[in-house]
Amino acid sequence: MSSEVARILAAAARGEFPPPDGTTTVVPQPGPRDAGVLAFTAHSVVFTDADPEWVRAALAAASSDPLAASMNPGFLVALMARTGRHMNTIDLLTVADALPGDPPLELREIVDPGHPRVARALKFRDEVRVWAADGGLVVLGRGVAGRWEAAVEVDEEVRHRGLGRALATAARHLTPDSVVWAQQSPGNARSVRAFQAAGYRPVASEALLVAG
């Protein structure tokens, strides 16, 4: 990871955050696929190839507390219109340190590129790998600025048995990097609880703008 976004993320993973001074940093996209907004405590980072002066003007025009302007729906709609992109949701961005040894549950890797979960992950990540457990899946791949990201799925009939937490923990053993990142929709309280129980630390809110 060599972009400015990568540098900011790597520092955040170490607990070193942008200054809480109420300002917004505008940096280029780390690549053609990834654009969006990171909102840390009292400091936002907009990574886009849109004109930085336009971004700052749009932030100033948002009918919002300046500290929340980068996640204001009006600003995000304007940014999507400007860039021709769309978004799904605003996520909670979390990170956890890698763990040594094997995962705490039996997993089997899925290598079929046509598998629905593999195909979906390939839209947002590179170098995707997927493992199945009884009742669930764990996905790893390179996402924003090349960071390793994890996602898990748990079948409805086996929920409330700790499998989500075990799969999130497994990602910490499987990641080839020193850390692994994960996004959770704040409204998906079960996912938020599972990842935090597995040791993932809240870092920022994140809105990713998707091309196409």
C-alpha cells in the first residue's frame, strides 16, 4: 500500500489518527475502483479524483454541523452525482491485529470462482479467498488501498451460537498482513457485536462510492 489513503489507514491501525481539528483532508483515489469518505473523530478524509476545491465547496454547502458534513446525505449525494458513482451504506470501519497459528474452527477453502459469495466479493476486492465452516463463511480480500478486509456470513438457523465471533476471529489468523480490516453496517448490531467480541477496534465511519 503506497497511496496517501494507505498511509492514513496504516497509521489508524496503529492508533495514530488525524488531528481532531474539525478539518477535512482531500486526497486522490488510491486506484480507479476505490473512492469515498472516511470520518474519524473530528477529522474527515475524502479520497476522490474530483476537484478538491469543488469538494470543499460542497462540504461548506451541506446543511450540517461542520464536524458531520462529510457524512451528510446532501454532500454524499452531490459527490455521487459529481463522480458518477453510487453507494450502498455508511459502515463502521474496524481493525484487528493478526493472530498466530491456525483458526479456532475447522474451515475448508472454496476455490470455485463462480460461487455466489466469491463472485460478489470480487466486485469489491482483489485476491479474494473464501473459507466455509459448518453454518458460515469467512471472506478475505484486498479492498480499499490494498488493505486486507474480512467479511463473514452466518446461516440463520445457527445464529446466537458464537459462530460469527469465531469466523471473525478466524480472519485474524488467516490474514497475510499484520492487521485485518472489516466493515459493519451500524444497524446490523449482531455483526457489530460479533466483530468487537472478536477483538476488532472501531476506527472510523466509511462511505465507499462504487463505480458502474
